[in-house]
Amino acid sequence: MIRRMAAADLDAVAGIWLSANLDAHGFIPAGYWEGNYEKVKAAIAEAECYVYEDAGGVEGFVGLSGDRVEGLFVAAPARSRGIGARLLGLAKALRPRLELNVYAQNARAVAFYEREGFTIASKGVDDATGQADCLMVWSEA
């Protein structure tokens, strides 16, 4: 089930954020993610965030800020089960247009968003990491 994040979900959501970033972004030093953990956890606490929960607990989440997807992450054991697509489907139902940034080297994420109807609007470099990234956009047809 997908629902609005509750305060009691914060530790689980922040843990998913950290582990998913470490898993997906081996090209960025782990210290970058670990060093930003507390700042991101505080931002998540204030964000418009929705979680996917099943009998095992919180398995993924999506965070929105206006028409920006600030993050979409699924716990490793729950990946490839359609949870990310369901969370993104909720975001699409809530907004007529969405945009997000994804690292170009994260080919799995780029392919996922393209399957979900996003297109690459521009390419650039993330100032914080120095890594190439893509601005991807989706809008209702």
C-alpha cells in the first residue's frame, strides 16, 4: 500500500535512501552519501513524501517538491517488483508534469525513467559530485 509518510517512518526511509545511493552510485565515494545523511534525513522529515509499505514494513518511497521528484528509492530486497513504478505512478497522478535529475552513469535508473515516459531534457554536471547528470522530464499527454 502507498500512503503519506508518517514521522515513525523517518528512520526506515532515510536508511533506504542511504543504502540505495550506496548501491546505485559506486562511482561516487561512499563518504559523500554518509556525510549528507543527517542533512537529507532532516529534509525528508519536512518533505512531501509517500511510502510503499507491505507486511515487511516500508519498502520504498518517493519525495516530491512541487513538480520535482527529489528522490525515488526502493530497498534492495524489494527491487524489481514494480514498487518504483507504483510510487512514480502516484507522483504522476498528483502532478501533470514531473522532472528529476539522474546520474548519467546510473544506466538502470535512466532506463527505468525512460520506460516510464520520461525524456532527457538536458545534460550537465552535478556541482556537488562533479558527475555527469541528466535532467529528465515527464508530462501528461
